Amino acid sequence: MAQINFGGTVENVVTREEFPLETALETLKNETIAVIGYGVQGPGQSLNMRENGFNVIVGQRKGKTYDKAVADGWVPGETLFEIEEALEKGTIICFLLSDAAQIELWPTVKAALKPGKSLYFSHGFGVTYKEKTGIVPPADVDVFLVAPKGSGTSLRRLFVEGKGLNSSFAVYQDASGNARNKCIAMGIGVGSGYLFETDFYKEVTSDLTGERGTLMGAIQGIFAAQYEVLRANGHSPSEAFNETVEELTQSLMPLVAENGMDWMYANCSTTAQRGALDWWKPFRDATKPVFEQLYNSVKTQEQAEISITRNSQPDYREKLEVELAELRDSEMWQAGAAVRNLRPERS
Ligand SMILES: NC(=O)C1=CN([C@@H]2O[C@H](COP(=O)(O)OP(=O)(O)OC[C@H]3O[C@@H](n4cnc5c(N)ncnc54)[C@H](O)[C@@H]3O)[C@@H](O)[C@H]2O)C=CC1
Ligand SMILES: CC(=O)[C@](C)(O)C(=O)O
Ligand SMILES: [Mg+2]
Ligand SMILES: [Mg+2]
């Protein structure tokens, strides 16, 4: 395992150089990998593994998503099955239903987990919150996770482009004595660029914080706040949207991704640099208490509780659609749709 210095802290990282695809294929050559669920992670992981040469099948209940799997080349009765049949055939069970749905299906999955099989997650949720989920794996199976740090859509896109999203990995239970190798092999198989080590608790805690925070929740909140102030002061929607979102996603974030924040700053005007250097700390100080509140709410399992109860409601999908429509129909994101349509590559 490579020892990499991350800003002063040395951590274990697995790269594709030290654990090449051939090693991964050799490690899992006798396994049938059953991907249960074909939502967002299911397609990304199963298609990447299939193209990497692994023995993969998909288990998905009938309906629109099953049809999508057929359209993606999974063959009913050969590589695509009802969930129960895939659970029967699989030796590594990839539990890729939504975290709330995993609770409902757990008794079925548990019944199929014969000694020697492996249980694979892409989140520490089910096992960490076992008092709430009831997910307690039998002692004679390996249990591990590979959590791609990004949407399954990006996992797939980057793989197709010959790149790789990075993932964390963790072993929860090593019954076979080989769980760690299997876990890393899966991580390479699903198309990870590299893998960094964690445990189930840390994975779920950081993940829930990140998606509620800077990755999704906080970013929308900050966008909305700035957009509203610009609009209240007479700026047009196009100006407000461009100065709040479009410039960030199209111009500045790609520079941050390429070479860091300081480099992005260095490529902006001295006027911008002066202002950004003066203002980042007040923004940090204003939002830090909210992040502390958020982390605490994750730590006390309040966020897990909310997620389970809300996601388990029968009308959850309809309610979700209403909330997403509220974002979509807001002036800011309507302006965004118009701005996106004006991008030269779209016209
Ligand atoms: N969405 C993402 O890109 C990411 C997800 N993860 C984790 O990966 C796992 C899978 O998440 P997603 O791909 O987002 O799930 P999803 O919500 O997109 O997929 C759900 C799948 O489960 C099926 N399903 C839902 N309820 C069911 C039920 N009661 N019985 C049988 N099937 C049912 C659906 O048909 C669908 O195929 C979760 O643990 C999640 O936290 C991790 C990283 C990113
Ligand atoms: C894409 C990802 O990693 C998230 C945001 O944590 C998730 O979809 O749960
Ligand atoms: Mg995540
Ligand atoms: Mg997440």
C-alpha cells in the first residue's frame, strides 16, 4: 500500500499501479458479483465491472429500472434476474438499494448470505446504524464497502473517458481472511482512480456531513443567499445567475479542480484576489457554527433517523418531486436553464 503524505498526515492509499486490474481479476476470478439495485450506483458500478472483465450479474425488480438494465445490455435469465434469484446466484452481494430500501430487503438478503459469501456496500449507513436498520450481517460472511466519492453517473462517465473517480474502502468483517483483498479488488473493478482507507462509521459520518454541507446543501444555500441579495439590489436574473453559479461551474471550479484554490485565485484579477482573500474568513466564520450543528446532528444519528423515516414514507417519491420542483422552478434555476441553453455548444 502506498504511503501518501496528505498535507502533513501520512495515509494508506491503494493505487491502480500497485493493485492493477489483472490482480483484481485474479482475486475475484471465482466470484459471481451480484449487483442488487439499478438506481444510480448500480448501473455505474455494474457496467464498469462488466467492461473490466468481471463476472457480474444484476438483480432488479421488474419495472422501468429493469427495462433500463435490459437497454444497457443485461440479458434476462443470463445476467439480469429478479432480486431473489440474483441473491441466490451471487457470491459477492452488492447491496446497492437506497439506504432506506435496504431495511425492507434486508431479511431477504440475509437469508441468501450463505457462509463464504461476501456482503458489499457503498455506504457505511446500514451497518453503522444497525439499531435503526436491523442490518446485522451473519458472522460467517465478509463485509466490506467501497464508496465512490461522487455520483454513480460520474463514476460511469469518468470510466468511459478513461479516468477514475476515487473511492474510500473499509472492511467491517473479515470471515475468510481475504476480505481486504476482495474489497480492494472490487474498488479497482468498479473503476476507482485510487482508494483511501476508512471505516464504516467514519465513511457514513463524513459522507452525510459532506452531502448536507459544501457538496450539496451549503452550496445551494450560499448560491441562494448571494442571488437574492443581487436581485434585491436591482441586478437582472442573468447577471445574478452568471455571477453566482455559471462563472463558478464553467470557469473557476475547473481551475480549482486542476490546480487548487490558490492557482484559481492567481488566474483572476488582483482586484478579485484582494477581495476573495479578505472575504473568505468572514464566510468561514459565519458558516462554521452551522457546520458544527450539522456534524453534531450526524453524530447523534438525528440525520440517519430523519433519512430513514422520511425515505420510508409511501408517498416519499411524490413529495421529493415537489421539493426538487421547488428548486427547479425557482427564479435562480430557471435563469440557469436559460443560461445553459445559451452555451455555444448547446445551440
Ligand atoms: N447515488 C449515488 O451516486 C451514491 C450512492 N451511494 C450509496 O450507494 C447505495 C445505493 O444508492 P443509490 O444508487 O443512490 O440508490 P437508488 O435510490 O438510486 O437506487 C435504488 C434502487 O433500489 C431499487 N429499490 C428501491 N426500493 C426498493 C425496494 N423496496 N425493494 C427492491 N428494490 C428497491 C430501485 O428500483 C433502484 O434500482 C446507497 O447506499 C447510497 O448511499 C454512494 C455514493 C454515491
Ligand atoms: C454522490 C455521493 O457520494 C453522495 C452525495 O454522498 C450521495 O449520493 O449519497
Ligand atoms: Mg458520498
Ligand atoms: Mg451519500
